[in-house]
Amino acid sequence: MASLSEDAVEIAQGLIRCKSVTPDEGGALDYLQTKLQAAGFTCHRLPFEAAGTPTVDNLYARIGTGRPNLCFAGHTDVVPPGDDDAWTHAPFAGDIDQGLLYGRGASDMKGGVAAFVAAALDYLTFARGEPAGSISLLITGDEEGPAVNGTDKVLKWMAAHDEVLDHAIVGEPTNATQLGETIKIGRRGSLNGKVTVKGVQGHVAYPALANNPIRGLIAVLSSLYEEPLDHGNAHFAPSNLEVTTIDVRNPATNVIPAKAEALFNIRFNDDHTPESLQSWAREKAFMALEGSGLEAIFDYEPANPVFVTEPGTLSTLLSEAISDVTGLTPELSTAGGTSDARFIKDYCPVVEFGLTTESMHQVDERVSVADLEKLAVIYRRFLDLYFNGGTAS
């Protein structure tokens, strides 16, 4: 495996040692900006705020002025480490032990950021100047938080300043067991809802004078689970609904409650829209409660949209780079949860590819040093394919 002029492991250690727990920047963006400016990148620090949310700092860096503009995107904020004493190695030490790099964010996703920074700097070293186009980096500090003052607002700032992206790679961890097995080309949508069934409160000994909403809630939930939403399609697994909590908040054993409620989440593919799912749930509830005298009321949070980047130039070149370095042919997948790719997809084709997922957010989060170095080489190979048609720069 080819080595790079920039050490991705060293950069990852530097980032891990910055305590950038959401929403704190923790010095991580300062660390990156210093490296990028020294290599000729123009850097913009972009703090944003909104009522009810913490102020978040972000970084957009670009070298080159031409098209295409290839963007590597990611985040340096991390989730809290939990109990420091539960870690084998201190969560912000960046220790290496038996070929593994330990630390909060090693997998999700300071390792990925370090790999694409190392790849970009190495490419510029051997290109002896600016690329035949532009390389940009969009680094947020708000991916693990509310995601209000991060990537979404950076992209809007970019659009207002004529910063156009042509393609983007998000360096989130994507591989379940082995580096190179999976590229994410989209994500299912996510819809959080609450259903409240209203009845008539009364004494349990006189049920004819009451109307128990729990019976109705059970009927509604059974109807929602009754049949599959769909059977999947070419790019997506079947949609699924999961009830996440059921609450009555009734402390008395001799009182029929006035209402019962449940929270649920629907992960949906592009056979559906949030609006069509809401109509479906409402119709199922109406039929389940017909003639009961009970009423079901639904409330929803704003949905995370479903999206897919159809296989094309981006996924083809990235697949070739992965195969060249690992010998594997990656699966094009839409599995998993949400990421900031959901914002980027409105501006350009975007895919996700990064390290393995097995230890992210866990105590003793860690990545293989060999995998981290290999990921940087994959990104570096992709840059050659993207800008130079595969000819090494």
C-alpha cells in the first residue's frame, strides 16, 4: 500500500486530542485551518446561531477557483465520552495500542476527516499547484447535535457566495466489518410521530360510564403493524414502522384514563412521502376505531427526507478507487440512519464512504491504524481518478 506525504494517523491523533464535544469546537477547527491554510486553502470560519440552540462554529476551505469543485464533507464534533474511567485509554488521548487508534471520534468521524485531509494535502504536493478544478472541505461542528447551525447553514452561505459544488463525499463510517465493502448512495427517510387516543375517564368498576383509550390505542397500533408498508425496491430496503414508547401516565389502578399515547418512527424508502405516510396512518386509525367512540390524533416532527444518488460518475470512480486499493467491489447501499448528506443532496450528487462502524459512540471507540492509512490512500486514488483520469499526479 502506497504511503502518503501526510500522515492521516497523526492528523487523527491531533483531532482526537481536541475535546470537541458538541457544540464545543474544542480547537479541532483551529487545528485543521492551520494545516489547510499552510497548503494554500482559503478558509472561512462560519459560526451560526439560532434561538433555542447553541452557537456552532464551522469551516469551509477551498483551493482552486475552477470547476469541477469536489467537496469532502464531515464533522469534528463528537458525542460525550461517558465515564472516562470505563475507557482502556483516555478518550481524548489519541493513544495507539496494538495497531488500534483509541479515542472519541476515532471512527465517527475524526478518522475520516483526517484521511481526506491527508489525501488532499498529498495530492496537492504531487500536483505541484492547484488541481484541475477545485478541492473543498466542509467541516461542521453540529452533526452530533441539533444539526441546525451546521452543514445546512454552511451550504446556504455557500450558495449566497457563489460557491458551487459539483460532487461531494461524506467521510462518515459506512463499513460494517471490512473497509471497502460499502458505499452509501442514499438514505431512507425518517418520520417521528405521536398518536394520542382520547377516551372517557371513569371508574374501572363502571366501564359502561367510561371509554378506555388503551383499547383504542392497542387497536390503532395493531393496524399500523398489520401489513408491511412495502417490500423494498432496487435501491432501498423495505420501509418499517417501529413503536418506541407507549404512555398513559395513570398512577391509579382504579381509574380508566382519559387518553393514551404512543411514539413511533417510520424509516421509509422512495415509494413514500411524509405526506402519504401521514394519510396512511390516519386512514388506518380511522378504520381501527370506527364505531368505538374513540378519537385518534396524530402529531409529527419535520421529516428527514429520503434520497438516493443514482449510480454514476461519483460512485463509479469511488468504487474503482476502493477496488484498486482493497481488491473489493463495494456494495452500493442506502442502509443506516441519517447524516449530513441529507442536506448536501440538494446541491450536488453525494455519496458516503469512510471507516468501519463497529465501535462508534462506544466506550473505547477505536479504529485500525492500517484501515485509517488505507482510507487515506483510497481518497488519494479517487482524487487521481477524478481530476486526472486515473493518471497519478
